[in-house]
Amino acid sequence: MALELREKAHNTTLTVSALASEVGVSADAVRYYERAGLLPAPPRSPSGYRLYDRRAVDRLRFIQGCQRLGLRLREIADLLSVRDTGECPCEPAEHLLSRRVSEIDAEIERLTSLRSEMVTMLAHPADADCPDPVPGTWCAEGGESCA
């Protein structure tokens, strides 16, 4: 009995809206992932509705997890292609995540510098005699234009 229920659940087909609802994305997102090649095109019903199987739920959750980690769609596609061969995508994922950590560190450094410049500008507001500073050229010393 339990085996029959599991097989029935595994063989259940889902429409785009049912799949989207189960995973917590919009139907448009499901269609986009299909167009982008992240989600294989499913068979269609006689009336043209997409009919996804339970593997699509797992695949969409994998895509969501990758996106939460900041991976780009191209990178997710690379991991999915490894995963589709039956191999574990752990090693490629480790390389991607390592590279993304480096990119994030560089972005944090850039944003920290930008924040410092903004704080300096706020600490030394221009007076009436001062020309408008050009953003990005405000000196850290005394709030004068660097030009």
C-alpha cells in the first residue's frame, strides 16, 4: 500500500502553476527556467498544458538553492549538466563557490571604500563658496574637491 502511494506520487504530473506553487516561484519563473535550459521541456497534455513530473520539483529546489548562494544562471546550468550525468556536482560547486567568495570579498571592499567616501562627504558638507563636488572626487582631507 505505501509503495503504491509512493509510486503514484512519483508518477504524478504537475501543471506549471501546480509546480510553481509547490516550489514557491511564479509560473513565469518556471517558464523562464525552461527557456534558459535549466529545466527540460516537459511533455504536453493533449490540450497543450506542460506536464512536469516530481523530478522537476527537485530540480527547481536545486536551482533555488544555487541562487540563494549567489550563483549565476550560467553557473547553475553548469552544475545541472554535471548532475544530469549522475556525477556528484560537489567538486564543481566548490570551485564556483570559492570564486564567488572572492568576487564577494572584492565587492565588499569596493562598497566599504564607497561608504567611506560618502561618510567623508557628509562630515564635510560644502558651504556656499564651494563649487559642487564631482561624485567620486571628494578628498578625505577637509572635504575639498580633489580635482
